[in-house]
Amino acid sequence: MHKAMWMRRFARQAGMAAMLLGLSVGAGLPACAQSASEVRMPSLEGQRFEATTVLGDRTLRLNGLGLRGVAWVKAFVAGLYVAAPSKDAGQLLAMPGPKRIRLKIMLSAPSHELTKSLTGRIEDHEPPEVLARLSERLARLAGLIDSVGDLKPGDTLDLDFIPDKGVHLRVNDKAVGTAVAGDDLYRAVLKIFVGEHPVDRRMREGLLRGGY
């Protein structure tokens, strides 16, 4: 889409919301510097992330951080937590065990824009036989995200995977609905961030840092 059209769209709420996952340009790499008197925590664009977190019965480590944004408009910072950090996207996608994608929201946006971009990206890049297996569960996950309503700066959204339980959605550390089964579903979601056809290549670069 022509740059001028995007700039006009950013001037409206709907246009800013649509960039949550639907555009293709990002910027920024993580910075970790803190004052000597503070606990050092990985951060990007002022958004601080814990270096480790516990999910299920495993301690996960922060693999990397990536900014989702265009020009001066910043949508969110994403963080990827895995059991064994790696710079190899294929290894991360195939890795068993729990995982977390954490989004720290930086602009006001309706959650259904995130849903549309997420499902659209999966539908564009997964083969028909995979989509046939995922369609019902993907619709359930989309419904959970839609139910959140409006996202606002300061909100935290987690997409978690726990083996034998499935994909969990949490907003501001509160569970939304029930888990949706399937490591294949989570892998399709994770591909949006670190796969061969990411929504944002600069964000992908940051997420593939390989740990802190």
C-alpha cells in the first residue's frame, strides 16, 4: 500500500490498530542498560522483561525482544521465552516443552485487529492440509483474543503453550477462557514471529537474539 495512504491511516485509531500484526516494517533492537542501582532487566523501547519466567513446571529464559512498529508509531514489544535459547528459528519451532510469547502493548487498539492479522497471516502461509487441521482450533483462539476488547498502552498479552494442555491466552496475568489444544496450533502462531514469513523481519531479528 502506498506510503501516503498508510500515513493517513495511522492518523485514525483503526489504522494504528491494524499495524499490530498486519504490516511488514519494524525497527529497533534490544537494549539492556540499567543504572547501577537497579536490577538489570532486558528492555526495549522502555519495556522491561524478566530474564526468566516459570511456565508449567519449567523455567524459561528470554530468547529475545523485538519491536513492532512503523515510523514513529510503536505497536508493541514482543518477547519470546523458551527452555533452551537459540538463534535458530527452526530449532525454536521444533523445540518441545512450554513456550511464551509476551506482547507489551504500546498503543490503543481493538483486539479484533490483532485477531484478523494473526489468522490472516496463518491462512496465507500454511498449506491447505495444515489449515484443515487447524481451522476449528484457530477460530477458538481467535474468539478468545476478540473477547479481550480494547487493548491499551501498558497492557500485557501472553500466548502460552503448555504440553498436554494447549495454547493459553492471558491478559495482564489473568487467564482468558480455556486452553486450545495443539502444539501444531502454537507452532503456526510462533511462525508469525520467527518463521520464514514473519510479519516483521526486524522484530524477528530481535526475537532470535539467542538469550540474555
